[in-house]
Amino acid sequence: MLDTNLVVDTARVLSQPYYPTSVSPDLSVGYTILRMTVGMAIVIAVLWIVSVTLKRTKNFGQAGKNVSVIEYRSLGGKRSVALVRALDKIVLLGITDQEVTKLSEWDDADRFKEQIDPQPVESSFEKILFRKRQS
């Protein structure tokens, strides 16, 4: 016949959780959280290093004492125009994927200072809103 003690012992053993390692369940959860935190910190550090590196290489050689971009405007698609000051000249450049074209050039940069660095102009919406508030 079947030994009742064996059945009871087997049922008791099967009802308890099984941990294949000698680590207690509380320690394994803590260890998992620690591993995830360290892994996340490593990923964030790598992303930060890549970001700093890209910022440095992006600005490399774009501005200096003698050359600076005064204004840059996208025209849609992959076309744009740039107003560039080089030494005492101002150059308007047309930029596409295939080429950069000089559209216009002015010799005396100081003569255009007022047009290059204008005071901020209110948008028409701001003007209309201001007038409505006044009345």
C-alpha cells in the first residue's frame, strides 16, 4: 500500500516555493534591482558622452573671429539661404544638397549693421492683440 507519511511529505515539499540557487528570494529581487539600476546608469552615461561629443563636433569650425553665420533660413525641402559675414564682407548664399551658390555680396559690413541686427519686430498678431486690449 501507499505510505501516508510519504504522501504528506511529498505534498509539503511541493507546496513550498523552489529556489534553484542558494540565494534567498529577498536578496535575488534586490540583486535584480541593483543590476537594472547599474545597467540604466551605464546607458545614460553612454548617451551623455555621445551627446557631448556630437555637440563639440557640430560646432567645430562653424564660427570664428572672421567668419560667422548672421542668419539662416530654410526654404523647405533641402533648400535654404544663409547670410554670412566673412571679414568685412557680407555674402548671401543659396544652399542645396548638390551645391552652394553665392547669390549676392556686399563689401561694407558696417553699412548694413542696422539691417543685419534689427530690433525685434512685433508680429502682426501681437499688434492686433495690443490694439484690442487698448480699446
